[in-house]
Amino acid sequence: MRERRFGRLGWMVSDVGYGMWGIAGGEGGWTGADDETGNTALDEAVRLGCTYFDTAWIYGRGHSEEMLGQLLRRHPDRRLYVATKPPPKDRNFPSTRDSKLSDVYPPDHLWEYLQLSLKGLDVPSVDLFQFHVWEDAWAHDAAWQDVIGEMKERGLIKGVGISVNRWEPWNVLETLNTGLIDAVQVIYNIFDQSPEDELFPACRELDIAVIARVPFDEGTLTGTLTRDSQWAEGDWRNTYFVPENLIPSVERAERLAQIVPEGMTMPELALRFILQNPDVTTVIPGMRNLKHVHSNIATSDAEPLSEELMAQLREHRWDRQPTWWSQ
């Protein structure tokens, strides 16, 4: 598996990482997860060279962190990088222009969830501590700056990141200029190409790592959704893929399917498109079973896509605005 440098932190991490939202299950997540299958997939990912694991307390209300902690203990000889995220105190995903830092990330809340994460992971420090929602209006507020400064000084975290709200890659640019952010996690895929406009150049200039999330557009870019797709009760996808989203998403996926090269799957194409961009440090697909692990990690060693195909993929850019269902 290939590695890339994690921005100014200097870590060398696998270019295909492991997104752990779907593996933990729980309220507000993805149904169908079970620990035995998930742990087997995690172990296989490590065996194949995956070294970056991205979780959050909200994934299973701490369960995903516990699974990752168990993985670390099963592989004490491997340097695995751990990234997690404290939830917003008001539990609003995403934040909005009306959100106040004091309601979302007050200092005591950040400290509380760092301690919960350290306990769940069973580690003395977290490699990357990421704000799970963000507003650029908070950029110069000392309330968060002082907290992360102290966390770093005490050796409890090594780096600080921001997970940018869906379809708002601009909503972090001022914060990056504070010099306090080491990594940005952003939705980037064949449809969502807008981070290339301003965010990626800023990260390149400031030597900030880029974590590409939602590589399959929450499932659209697997090519498996239909206009009638439904999920089990309680599955987050039921609230995201409402008709206003599901139907145009499927229509776009059908158009994209017409240019997928013979012998290649749409998920493979989706990951290879992302890895083609040198601004991306690592991409974090969800991998819920061995099949996902094998197919996704294999893209790390694939040859670059042709210029002709990349030009065709550029035409599938889909600029969207946040709405009531986009979360």
C-alpha cells in the first residue's frame, strides 16, 4: 500500500484509510453492522497496510472508539494513527450560521469528550482531534484556541483537525490561516469536486493534510442504489436519501456508469479519481466487511487513470447547496 505525508505533522500514512462510521452501528448510524464482521475487516485492513483510522465518539456513542482501541491492542507492533471527533454539545449536525461556539464546543465539553475518547480508545493521547462541525466565524475565538493549545501542551493530542460541514468547503478558510489547524476533513468525490477551487490550494500552501471523506457519496457512487432504495428503520440513509435527493443521485450515477471502463467497478473508479489528486493525503471509505477491505485497499496500488477519463469525470461535477435533508 502506498503512503503519503500527513501535512506538516510529517506522519506517513496509508493513502487509503479506514472510515469507521458505518462499522459501529447504533442510533443515527448505518444499520446492519456487527462486531465480529467489523473486527475481522479491521484486522485485515491492518494486515494489508492500512495505518489511518478515522472515528468519532458519536459513531455508536463511543462503541466505534472502543472497537478501534481493541484493534490497537491486537496490533501493538504496528504504528496505527488514530483520529476522532468530539460531538457538538447541541447535537446539531451540521452547525449553521446561527450556531454559537459556546453552545457547540464550550471548553468543558471539549475536555469531557477528549477524556471519554481517551478512555474508550484506551490510549494516553489521540493523534488527531477533529472538530466534528465547524463555522469559520469562530476562527479567532480564544475559547477553542486555548483549549487545544493546552491539550497539545499536556501531550493529550498531537494534532488538530476540522471536519468541514457538507458542501461548505469554504467554511474553514479563515480558520486555517490561524496556523492552529493541522488537517481538514472534507467531502470530496467525483460529484463533489468543489474543494479543488479554494480549499485544496490553501491546504497546499499551508502544508495542511487533507482527509477525503464520503468517497462514494453516501452510496450513490457504488452504483447499487435505485429509485426505490430503502433501508431498515433507524438507518441514517432513510433521512438523507429522501426523494429530492435519491432520484437525481441515481440518475447521475446511471450517467456515470456509461463511462466506467470495462473491468472496473464504479467504487474503484470513485476511489482512483480521489487518489489521482496529490492534494489528498488519505481517503477514508467505510469498510464493513472483508470484501470492502480488499476492493478498496487494492486501489492504492492501481495505475493512474488516463487523462481522457479524468476529463470525462470532470464533467460529472455536481455543485450542491446544504438543505434540510443534507445534514
